Amino acid sequence: MKAHDLDKKFDNNKEDVLDHFDLDTATRPNREAKRVNVDFPSWMVESLDKEAQRLGVTRQSLIKLWLADRLEHRSGA
């Protein structure tokens, strides 16, 4: 199927275009996870946990959100 045909189906809302994709093998470029280890002082972990609990997210999610925000801010995105 050509891209413009897929666009028409999407624009017309006549069918679910996701049926045309294999979501089991779909990837997002530059979004692959890479594990890193970081040591934080106890007081920092406690503060992170309090803030994460207040926001209803995990510590890991909070750190990712804050780092992403800071990196986007620095790059001017």
C-alpha cells in the first residue's frame, strides 16, 4: 500500500489504519532503553521518593522526566 492510500484511510476514518502495521515489531528510533547505574546519596534518594510519591510516579520515572526536561531545555527544543 502506498503512503497516500494509507493517509486517505486515516483521514477518512473509514478503518483502523493500525491493522496495516505489525506493532509487535515496531520500534521507535533513538528510544531503545540502555541501562545505566548511578549512585545517589541517601538524602537524595529519600527526596526523590517523596517527590515521586507526591506525583504518583516511580522514582525511575521521575528521574527520567526531570532529565528529559533538562536536556530538552538545554538543547532549546
